[in-house]
Amino acid sequence: MAKTLELKFGTSIGKTKTMSVKDPLLDVSSAVAQKAMADIIQLNMFEIEGVNPYSTSLSARYVERLVTDIFETE
């Protein structure tokens, strides 16, 4: 099962932006996630067409994805 860490941010125009981390550490605490997100926000190095996509932290969560192949062409 593939796991991803999703970090949800609020943009500077009130929308939501998700940053996904593949193969993350699986024991990240709430405090560590919040600190990492605050560090990303403080860098203030991202801007897309005048919009800061990482303006505020909203949430962090692990997402598991289970893929079951039905068939595969060789």
C-alpha cells in the first residue's frame, strides 16, 4: 500500500493548495508537521501569478492508496 503525507495550505486568495510527499516518515507528530509547514510558509519563496500558494497551514494527514490491477497488457 502506497502512503503519502498530504499537507494542506491556504493560499493568499483563500483557496486550498495541497503538497504531497511520497514515502514519508510514518511517525510525524502534529507538532513536527505544524513546524515544517510553518517553515515552508516562512520561506515565502513560492508565488504563482501573484498568489502565494502556501500562505497558512490548514491540515496534515497520511493517505493510503490501495491499487488492485484487473489486468495488464504485457
